[in-house]
Amino acid sequence: MRRFLFYNFRFVYKTDRWIRRHFTQAGLLLLGTLVATSVFSIDTRQTLAYQFFSLLVALLLFATLFSFFIRLRLTLQRDLPRFATVGETIQYRVTITNLSAKTYIGLQLFENIDDKLPSFETFLTTTIPYQDKLNWFDNYIGYPRWTWLIALNRGGSIAPITLQKLMPYSKIQTEISLLPLRRGYIHFAGASFARSDPLGIFNSIYKVSCPDKLLVLPKRYPIGELQLSGSRRYQHGGVHLAMSVGDAEEFYALREYRAGDPLRHIHWKSLAKLNKPIVKEFQDEYYVRHALILDTFTTAAHSTVFEAAVSVAASIACAPHSHEVLLDLMFVGLNTYYFSSGRGLAQTSDLLETLACVDICTDKGINHLFPLIKQHISSLSGCICILLQWDEERQALALFLQSLPLSALILIVSQTPLEIDKQRFPQVKVLLIAELAAELAALGG
């Protein structure tokens, strides 16, 4: 039964969208009146409603047929920002060009965003944030869940806008508001222009292809500098710069060549000037290096807790810290991922781009993090671990992190309060989603 309803949702959704785009407000009123008069027009001997019904049908047919003769020649170009943030409305500019000798008045613009339809499995396993407020009928049928998943897959909410008068062979610019609903990429497939018939009942739709994409970053909260104790550690080979080969220790002097010095250390300008080999000398580098470990392991297709955990990770990545501190992001998805930011490495924005696209891992367990952590223990001064649950496997991970010779902070993101044994887990803190902003503000400093 639920599978039957699910596949009917597709038809209902597409039909509803087609009607809302093709019919104006007057057209929707006409449709409603048409349905009402059809009920009273069954017996033509008892009522004259059939005459009104016939008139409405004639108007609707005229408006529909006229729309086939409407032709538009337009192009559209967007000027999108580099990034957006979940829940923060942005404005972007579009330029519309009229390629015809006609004047267009009252055109409506619809942005066409890819809205991948959810699978039946996703539909069944997803719990929407306001599900406890639904009545039993909506909860069982699931259409509110369907519409919520569609909006989430679209990634953003854009209301249609009415354009100003567009003169022949001219351009106009207008601002469009976009409210990002989730992190990740929003894919623009194109745009649609709607022009109504002379009666203002039915819209003719003209589609233009103008694909674009916009990266939406996770929601972030203000947080002070985290005071993690931990000594500076020797970084073997220094901080590896992008595209570097071999060791990248910090240069501090020139000296004469000694047997065994690698050729890549020769200072060629000094060789040409002095006519004898001079090499660059380097010193070992010591930095404070923190790991930011993100738990991605959950079975739900969409998890509010996971989204909150990504926001916590993004907030920590943006927290103020010394330029001598390196931050390594670790998580497991289809593969094992390890990204570094800090001096001479990726910028914070690069970490945010990574977090914007991180996804849940449903086929692996928290134990897959152990090899990744052990591989980098020797270079770490401290670590921040963000967990989604507090089960036995994650407790074992917390004990392992606390046993390491480094400073550890374990954060559990939860929708409900948890009882933590502070004697056994002194470095564990629970962050409640409902109070996330206040919890993170108190975390720093």
C-alpha cells in the first residue's frame, strides 16, 4: 500500500507543479469554478449551471490554444557568488537579454533547480524534523515527508519573480533571492519564462538552458579559540606544500656544498655568481598539530544529528587559532579522507568545501577510524573528535583517544541529554542540538 502511494506521489507532485506554472491566479480560480459548476451541471433540466460551465470551458480552451502561438526569444545569465551558507538568504543577479523585436510585459521567471526524486528506501527511512507534529494520517501516508525530501534534494528555495518591461533587443538585470536549505551543491538546470494569454488565464512556458552550480557551506556558529594543551611536535619533512617533492623543511641559510647533499638543494644563482656549488640549508620544523575527527557512521538516509555534527566541525575549523597551528580533518566515507590546513597548506575555505560535500557512511563502522588515527599519532599534539552516538564502539574510541599522549576533546552531538561517567570519560562533552549555538560559544575561550 505504501509503495503504491509513494509512486502516486510522483504523479501528484509533477501535476501540481505543472498546474501552478501554467495557470495564473485567475486561471486557478477558473479551474476551481469549473469543477464546482460541473457538479451542478449534471441535470440540465434542474439548473442553468451548465451554461456557465460551457462558458468557462470555452474561455479555458481559447486561453490554452492561444498559448501555442506565443514565441519568446530570450537568454539568461547568472552571476552567482562563490559560496552560500545553509539557512542564510543570498541575493544574486541575473541578466536577461531579449533577442527579438517584440516588447515583453509581465513575464514571470522561474528558476529550474534539479530536484532528484527520492527513492522508496530513502522515503521509508527518513525522519523529518517536524514529524512528531504531524497527525496520524499525514504521518502514515507520508506526503509531507515526500515534499520535504523534494525540497531537500533541490537544495534551495527560490520564489518566482515578475520581470519589468523588456524592450526589443535590450537587456535587463534583476536580483533573485535564494534560501539554501542544505549543504552541498545546488545545480541549476536552466530557467523558465512564463507569458500569459490576453485573458490572463494560461501561461505559455519558454525554457532556456543555462546550467550552473552553487556550493552551499555548512551552517557555522561563533566559537572562541579552543584551548587544547599539547606540545609542539616535530613534523617530518616539514609542512608539505602543495606540489612539493620530498622534504619541505624551512629554509634558513646558505652554505658550501658537502658530499652527499641532494642536487635539488643547490642554490643555482649563487653557483653562477661564485662559480662554486652553494646549497640551501634547512632546519626542522615544529608545530602544534590538531586532528579534527568526524564520525560519519549512521544508518539513516538523512540524519539531523549528522548535519549538526558537520556544523560543529565547520565551526571548529573556522575558530580563531594561531597561524602556527595545523588542523587535520579526518573522516571515512567511500574511502578514508585526510585533509590538512594551516601554514603553507590548504586554507580554511578548502576544509569548508570538503565538509560541504561530506556524506554519511552506512556500510562501515567506527572501527575504521582507528588505523587512520594510529597512522598520524606521532605528529599530533591534540585531537577533537565529534561523535554521533554514545554506544560501546564509540566509548572504546573515546578511551583510546584519552590514552594517547596528546590532548583530546570528545564531543557527542545529541538530540537528548546523555549521562556520561566523568570519572571514566573526563574529556567527553555532550552538545545538545537545540542549544548548539550556546554550547559552542561556551566551548571556546
